Amino acid sequence: MKPLIIIRGGGDLATGIALRLHRVGFQITILELDKPLAVRRTVSFSEAVYEGEQTVEGVVARLVSADQFQVTMEAGEIAVLIDPYANILKNQFLTSPQSTFVIDARLLKTEPEPLYTEVALHIGLGPGFSAPANCHAVIETRRSHTLGRVYWQGAAQADSKQPDGDARRVLRAPANGNIEALKQIGDSCKAGEKICLVNNQPVISPFDGILRGLIHPKVDVLEGMKIGDVDSRNDPDLIRLVSDKSLAVAGGVLEAVFSKLKDSD
């Protein structure tokens, strides 16, 4: 019997993982905050928390309650629960230590809190995870020759504190407050053009490009927090396809999942 796979977090990396696992036949549940922090919202299943459902590359994720998630998965959709502390793992009628796999894709970059219960497989993404100390397997998330590799012993590379590529592409909040969007994801931006306001302070495009992501306006942002992403490539597919990095990390997760299933045969 295939396991239930629970993914903590529904951002763009988590969504690439969910897509690949869903496409090979696994039932997927995503656990999210009540106000998800994803920036690349058009390719993040977390957006279902705000909209009720979200479709990415033809796959539907639906916001449900705990008593609805099984029916949703059996209907061929991905279930999204507001459950930031993974309380579902306490429910013996919904999850089982023998048949539940947990993938922590929150990218907190700090050592995670322990799970409430043992699970058959616990996979951690990126910095903060070390196998077998606080998970069974770690997936490398930093762009390099080790991106997407699986570590059953040891940890991923340490947090570099820098975004991949041109650091200017990441937009950060100039103050605490809420966003007033002046541009929408997918819009063209000119260098120096206002993209949004935070507490009436402007966030400026660093160069010509496409607005690849912008955090949801319902989120209370903090000064210095990542709130957006501008891409200099003039490619409209950037806002509707999961990234190459997401697919590479998802490949590592697939390897870990099928390795565990093979060992269990």
C-alpha cells in the first residue's frame, strides 16, 4: 500500500515536490499557515488557503478540513489543511506511524521542532536538518553540483544568507505593515518603477524584468522580509511553471521515497 505523504509548507519548492509525487500516484496532503508566506504564488499550492483552490500545471489543490482530506485525495486532488504544527499526526484515525511519510518543505533554515510521533519516513529540506539526528533523510536545496542530492547521513550546506543568482532580484519590505500592490505577478517592470507600497513606502524594481512573485496582501510583513521577486528574463512561462530548482529538489525527494519503499518490500 502506498503511504500518505504529508508536506509541511506549500510554497514553490514544496509545490514542485507535490506535483512530481502526485503524478506518480501518491496521495498528498499539504499543511500550511493560516496566512501562507509564499512569494511565487502562481506556482504555489499554498494559495489555496486564500482562494479555496489552486491549480498548478493542471493539478488542483483544495483547501479542506481534516474530515474532508481523504475524500479530496481520492478524487485526484491535493488536500491543503491549515495545520502549521502538524497536529494531524496526533490523529490515529487519519495517520499511522507505519504508513505516513512527512516532508518538511517549510525552509525555516533552523533546527526543526521534533514531530509528535514516529513516522515511516521523515525528509527535511535544506539547512537545519541533519540525518539521522532530526530526520531520516536530508535533501540539498542550495544551487550547486549537490542540488537535489539525498543525504541519509549528514546535513545540507549551511545557509549562505544570500539568494540564488542576482541578489537584487529579491524584493524586501522597507517597513512593517501590509502590501499595497501596484503591479501584479506577471507584469513587466522597468528599473526604478514602483511595484508596491508597504506602509506607504515604495518598493522599487531593481532592473527591467517580469514580476515573478509578490507576497499576498493579507500577510503582515516585517521590515527586511522577502516579499517579491523580479526576473530579468522576458519569459511569461516564469509565472506558470514550477522552477528547475523545484524539480531538482523534487527528484531528490522521489529518490528518498522510493528508496524507503524498496527497503520496506
